[in-house]
Amino acid sequence: MEAFHYLNQALHCEQLPLKQLAREQGTPLYIYSRQLLEENYRAFDQAFAALPHLVCYAVKANSNLSILKLFHDLGSGFDIVSGGELFRVRQVESDPQKIVFSGVGKRISEIDYGLKTNILLFNVESWGELEVIQARAKSLNQTARIAFRINPNVDPQTHRHIATGLGEHKFGVPAEETISLYQQARTLSHVEITGISCHVGSQLTSLAPFVDAAQKILTLVRELEALGIALKYIDLGGGLGVRYRDESPPTRRDYAQTLAGCLEGSGKVLILEPGRTLAADAGVLLTEVLYLKKSQERQFVIVDAGMNDLIRPGLYDAFHEIRPVEQTTAPSMAADVVGPVCETTDFLARQRDLPAVAPGALLAIMDAGAYGFSLSSNYNSRPRPAEVLVHSGNYQVIRKRESYEDLIRGERRS
Ligand code: LLP
């Protein structure tokens, strides 16, 4: 059974009616299905069973502690991009030897934190960063395990805001410089060269860019080995897309088989950093209709969730399916579903066919489990929503709804 499905015309998450959650926890509300999170992780991990591999969930996709704990309990490691994310994953007894640290601008304090935690790998994005890592490792009398993140100059054919692997992007080091960087790195006393990494973008819906990148990386691995620089890990990042509307991304199995085909016989341990493919479809944002309003050109459905709660439509023009919580036979209408925030980009859908709804109706914004809450903010001084994790007919509040007091914590009046 689908994790989100209709039963007697009422939308459920697993066995729980969303209407009950709205009544008990209010709206806007993030709702996650434990069953689907688990299924997604297992399917991903098992698809790679034939290869020695380590799944490092990309914490940025959804960093709630309960979600991290859930993935940890299933065996996952973590891909982090900040000291804050490291702090989070340390709260769930994560194994430091399953943590990789990516990101283009690591601060000294963050590098120190990673070194003291003895994480598996720093994915290094510039020579300058490596010099800092060397200096800090030396002063802490530690050895830093590192991989350079290579920018393979591959077009991921995704939205321009979430493409990362082209020469015009700030990420990684240019592929042409790889050999000389590794040769220089070899001379550093407190750095252990352990791997090579890349990540070409997010929401990829075809395999070709993954294959291009993997092949480029493998060519570099062979060149390095010819120079006596042997690596243990190849980290191919995240990026596998999901279906929001009518995309048909590769299945996890095809993705895994294709990467396995590229890596066959390389003898390396493959690291993967999936985010969206594990979390997106396992979460929805539940919102209540406040008002209907018509302009000369548009029908607006004004809801209580705004761009501060889910920014993907406003930021990337992203499409999220919207389902009424009560199925009706009302005729459909084309509407703009908009939030209360004072910005024109505060919309959840534009010109969308929806069954006619009235104030008080509940709507579920689908596929909001990844880059939903984690990208939320307090803009317009709006307390952020609660998050709940559903497990069959029960649920737990895994993050309390913020209060007005939360909004001013740490501020002073004068
Ligand atoms: N590894 C690295 C180094 C990354 O930068 C990312 C995502 C991932 C892994 C995970 O990628 P995924 O498997 O989730 O595609 N806010 C945007 C997505 C930004 C992705 C940033 N990096 C969105 O809502 O579409």
C-alpha cells in the first residue's frame, strides 16, 4: 500500500487520517511516513549489495534528529556540510567512521570539530582548504583522511540552481588539476590520501551524467594509481532524482547497476550521498485553506503554509503535487495556491487544476520530505511548523511547533 493513500475518500499517512493530525497538531504540519523512509533506505542500500559500499545520507535533505536516528539504525552513515550538521549526527550515536564532510567553505572550527570526531573523510574542495586541514591536523596531532572533490565538468541536465558539476560552479577542484593536487597532497605530513569524490547536481533524471562523471573519476583513479597514489574510496555523491510531476528518473536498481558497471573490478569502496531519493516522497506538508480570492485574472487559494515553510516552488519553480485531504467530486478549477507571506514568490502552485475547495479545507503538499523543513525559515516572523513521524496508526511529534517566544530567543530589546 502507498504510504500516502485515500481510504474512504480521506487521505491517510499509513493508517492515520491526515485530518486527525491536523486536528491534534494544527497546521501547517510536516508529516513523514516511517515505513516509506525505511523502505526507501533499504531499497537504495540493497540495490548496491553487489559492491562494497557505504551509504552516507545527505543530512541537508532533512536533518530532524528522529530521521537521522532512523537512518542510523538502518546502518546509514552521513554526509555533512557544516559543524551544525556534525553536531546533529553526533546526537544519534553515529559512527564517526561513517561520516564524510563535504562543502566548499569549511571554517577552521568546523575542521577541528571533524578532526576531533575522527570522521572518515574530508571531501576537500580547494588547495587552500587542504592547507588549513594539514595545519590543524598537525596542531591537534591527528591525521586527516581526505578526498579531493573533483568538478568533472559534466552537465547534469537539471534545474540551473541545483547543478553543481560544471566549470562555472564553485564546487570541487577542476578535473585538470587533479593529478598535481594529489601529488602535492602527498607531501603533507598529517594528511592521508584516502579517496576521490564528486557530486554533479541534484534531481538528476537520467543516468548519462552519472556515467560521464564516474568514468572521468575512474580515469583519474587509474592515472593516480600509475603514479603510486592508491585510493580506497570513490565517493560519487548524491543526486538521484524523484518523480514530482511526470519525470521518470532512473530506478534505484538501474542507478546502482549502472554505477556498479562503471566501477566493476576497480576494487574500491563506493560511497554514496543520497538525500532526496530517501526522503522526498516520504513527507508531506499539510496546510489549511484560509481564504479564496479572485482577481480579474486569477483564482487564489490562500493557505496557511508559506514560502518560509516550503520554499522550493518560489526558489526553483518546483512542482509539488497538491492533494485535497477530503476527496470530493467538486468540479475542478485552475488556481494559484499561495501563502500568507508578503512576497510575490510566496506560492505553492500556480495555475493548478484543483477540485474546488472552501476555507477550512485541508490540502497536502506532496513530496515535501526532502528540502522542505530543512530549508524553512522564520521569515515574516512565522514560527516554523511542527514535524510528526507516523508509524502505522500512531505518530510522534519529532519537532515541536515553534512558539512566539522561540522567535525572539537570544534577542535583546535594547
Ligand atoms: N552530496 C553533496 C555534496 C550535495 O551537495 C548534495 C546536495 C547531496 C549529496 C545530496 O543530493 P540529493 O541526493 O539530495 O540530490 N535545495 C535543492 C537541492 C539542493 C541540493 C544540494 N546538494 C532542492 O530543494 O531541490
